[in-house]
Amino acid sequence: MLPFEKMIPREREECASLAARAFGDYEYFTDYVPDEKKRRRFLDTMLRIEVKLNDGPATFFTAKDSGQIVAVAMLCPPAYQKPSDMAYMKAGFGKCFLQGGIRDVAAWNTMEGKAGQPCHRLAGEVWYLNLLTVEPKVKGQGIGTKMLRECILPYVKEHGGDTLCLFTNSEENRKFYRKNGFVEFNEQWFAYRGKRLGSWSYQYIF
């Protein structure tokens, strides 16, 4: 049985690095920052900032195997407020634009905001799963499913949530969430650099 724990501050860098590795080939990023070297640098910096700024407003969970973090999740409560643009800039987000390319990162940032809107418009005690990712080396071993069923869903229910929502951009993830009881309620399409990216919103109702 994998132990699931809340992330502690000294684990921030490790969690951000894991997420950067996991997202390196995800179309959500490759379509917008196609150059691999730029994308890797952008992801490393952006995710370190994201984890640091949201540790507190959101709750981060880890799954460990032999003491090593193999999965990380970011869960936002109904009262969650995303840090301000100024907070991101003070934390160094300007560097992300330089690393990934100003035009590309700006386009990704705009898409990311629009993709999350259907979830944020839901009414009630709605929790938002901003991140659930597994170390690429151990992907396919059921770790994500266990973390969702044994950690995330019980935590939301215990804290009075009536809905857990998220959006995803891959067919593989769509199958994963449907398998775990989520229902699709919105579809969007984004175009950039001659490519089309689907974005699908899902909700789990308790």
C-alpha cells in the first residue's frame, strides 16, 4: 500500500521536478512550446513557482514508494483564490516568458485560463483538481488510480465537498477519469501553430 501524505515545504522542489518530467511530452505544453529545450526550462521554472505560491492556498499530496515521491496532486478548495499576476511576477514568472518564448508562453497562459473556466463556473462546494501526475518511470502501475480513490476523493468528501472537477487535454486521461467515475460536462477546442488542442472538463459528484 502506498502512503499518501501532505507535501511538506522541503519537498516542493522534488514535486515540481516530478511534474516537469511528467508534463514534458504532454500536448498541453508541446503544442504551445514545441522546442524541447525551451519547454523543459519553462516547465522547470513555471512548476517551481506554481508549487511555491500555491502551497497553502491549495493542498498538495504526495504518494511515496520506498521513501521516494512517485506522484503528486494539487487540490484546490472551494474558497481557493489563485495568486495574483503580481505575485507570479514577483516569484519570477517573467523568466518563464524568456525561457519558453514570449509569444508561446503568453498563448499557453491564455489557453490555460480559458480551459479552466467551465470548472470555475460550477456552483456549490466545488473542489478543483489542478494537478495529478505520476513519475514517468512508474506510470501504468495504477498509482494515479490509487491516489485518486484512496486519497483525493475521500479527502474532498470528508471536507464537505459535493463536487470535484478538473479539465484534461488528452484522450488517455479522458479514459482514466471516466473509468474512475467522472462525467464529462464541457468540451472546448483551441488552435495554435496550426494544431488543435481539445480540452474536456470533468466532474465527480458525491
